[in-house]
Amino acid sequence: MDYNKQQCGCGKDRKKLLCEIGKVDFALKDLNLYLDTHPYDQQALDAFGRYNSIKKQLTMEYTENFGPIVLDMLEDNCQEWKWALQDWPWERGYY
């Protein structure tokens, strides 16, 4: 399982970045299910760590460019509730 962010060519394209986050999230969920039945598989544990790191990077990039997509990416001492101020996923055809 190799993932190369350079191949995605996301840049600041919101739709492509959401798609890449979705792909990585799918891989994480799949690895999670596998690790539920194979908890000592070091190769799968390593892959989970890599994909988790990639997801954090992609989510941070998305948050910096378009606003938060998960609550834990909100600023700790913010002056406004950005979560509610951005477009919702079903608005403007992001999916």
C-alpha cells in the first residue's frame, strides 16, 4: 500500500483534496477492520501509521485553505465559530 500525495495533484482544488481525503480515509477504515482481527501484524500497523499521518496532513491542508472539515481542526482560542460559517458539503457542488 503506497500513497504518494504528489500523484494526486490536489494543490488548492477543494474537490480534489476532498477526494484524496476520502481515499486515505477509506484505506484507514479498511486497515482498521483488518487490524481488528490481526492486531499484531506489524506491516499493517506501519501502514495504518503512514496513512493516518497522510490524512492529518491532507486535513490540515484543507483546513488552512477552505476551513475545518472535522471539529478537532478548529482553533483552540478562536473568535468565531468557523465551523458554521463555511459552505456545507452539499452546497456549491463540492461532491
